[in-house]
Amino acid sequence: MPPPELPPLPALTRAEGDVVDSYLQVVDLLGRINPARGSDTYSALRAAQALPARVAELRDALTAMHARGETELHTATLARALRVLDGERRAGRVTMPPGHAT
């Protein structure tokens, strides 16, 4: 039985697509750095070393949008794209894991 087919990505400009991709790369790295979820310092260190380059890519994508006159973020469309790309699970690694009340 084949896996269920994912919904199609919404129509995005190239810069919007770059923003979504870069944002998710940053989120993935932050999830690897999160001391409440990580398992070793080497993995967190490697993610921290890669973070500035990914943040620069995100900045450049947002700069391109702004320079082309794309002054608004279409949040509903971008949120749909993030959901299709598993953004909720990926962003969840940045937060604190469920814990016990103290």
C-alpha cells in the first residue's frame, strides 16, 4: 500500500519558497541545538556552526522579497506550505518537551 499522497504546495513566489525552505532549515538546526532535546554536544555544536549560514540565507530570501515589492507575508499561504513540509513537527523540536510539574 503506497503512503498517502501529500497535499500540493500552494503557489509561492520563488522568494517565498526560499523563505519557507530557509526558515525550516533554521528551525531544524535550532531543534538540534535545543539542550532539552539533544543527546550530544557534538551534534549541537555542528548545528550551531551551520546556523549563521542558514540565517543569512533566510535574510537574503526576505531581502529579495522586499526588493521585489513583496512587502506582505501571506501568512495563510505560507502556513499551508509549512504544514505540507512537516513544519509543525520540525518546529516542535525547538520547544521544551512535555515535563512534569514541579
